[in-house]
Amino acid sequence: MNLIKKFFSQTRRPEGFLGKLMLISMNSGHSKMAEWGMSYLPDFIPHQLLEMGCGAGANAKRLMNRYPGAHMTAIDISPLSVSKTEKYNRRMVEAGYCTVSLGNAAHLEFEDESFDLATAFETIYFWGSLEQSFAEIYRVLKNGGYFMICNESDGLDQTSLAFEKIIDGMKNHTAEEIEAALKSAGFAEVKTEHHPSKPWITVLAKKKDL
């Protein structure tokens, strides 16, 4: 595996020196896309937040700044990402507003109806079965809760598709594929927004109120 492939493969599960470099680039490189995606979040006040694939912790921090007083639970499959997110949000962790741990979206170790808002930035590419992970997220969301996905790729742009050949286990999904998997998991309302000049998409799904 050449150095370029080794570096970009760190997007899946950062580890070691190259993983540290990748996490640094994630916090800065994804900031504009994350801010754009968050602009479509609904006007509501969540109390329990779940950030999946927390990377180096920048998006967890953005969400806590947006929703002061809410508790953030951030998870990632990478121990290095967990460590970096804890350090990046040390003040909030120490104050009891943020918990960071190892976790997998396909097997969430949380009780039913635990969260008001779940988010996934630049991570569902590596989730394998979207239906299984989305069903788990549906389970842990409260009735009326939201799940937001934000991707740099709409599943059609050639640059992102080329990375599938570089990064093992990566799969770019179209908006239609994501929407279908969300509805299959039980989400009642699903809406996708496309960036006007980039292949970015954000998908917002709502769990039906009972």
C-alpha cells in the first residue's frame, strides 16, 4: 500500500501518526460543509445529542455551542478519535456536558428513545449496511427526534467515486439510496438538501411523533 493510499485510508479508522494527521485535516477541512449542513437543522431545543463518527471533535463542539445546556454523547470506532475528541472538548467533558466513547452505529449501546438529535458527518460511507445502522439510530431516538446526515459526496461526483478505489470499504451513497434506507428503518419524514455549487448533501430525517 503506497503512502497516499495509507493516508486516505485513515478516514475510515484513524490510527497512528497518519491517523493523527488525518484528524487534524478533518477538523479544518470539513468545517464549511458542517456549518452548511447544520444550517438545515430545525428550530428546536434538544437535550440529548448523539454524534456518530466524531473524528477529532470539531462537530461535537459546534453542536454543543449551538445547543448550550444539552448533553453530547460522541462515539467513534477509532480509539484515537475518541482520545482526540475528548481533548478537543476537554472543558465540556470535565463539566459533565460531553461523554466520548468507542461505539459502532450498527450496534448502539444505548437504551431506546435516549436522544433528541443524532448526527453523522462524513461517516456513513463506512457503515456497511445502512439499513441496520439507521434502524439502530431510529431505536435510540425519541419520538419526534431528528437524524441528520451530512456528506461531501452526493454519490455521483467522480472525484468522490474515485476514492472508493483508494479506500477499502468505502461506499458513496446517492441521496435516493440514503432516503430509501431511512424510510425502510421507519423514519416518517426525510428531506435532502443539495449544495448549489458543490456535491454536498445533507439529509434530515424525523422519527414520527406518537
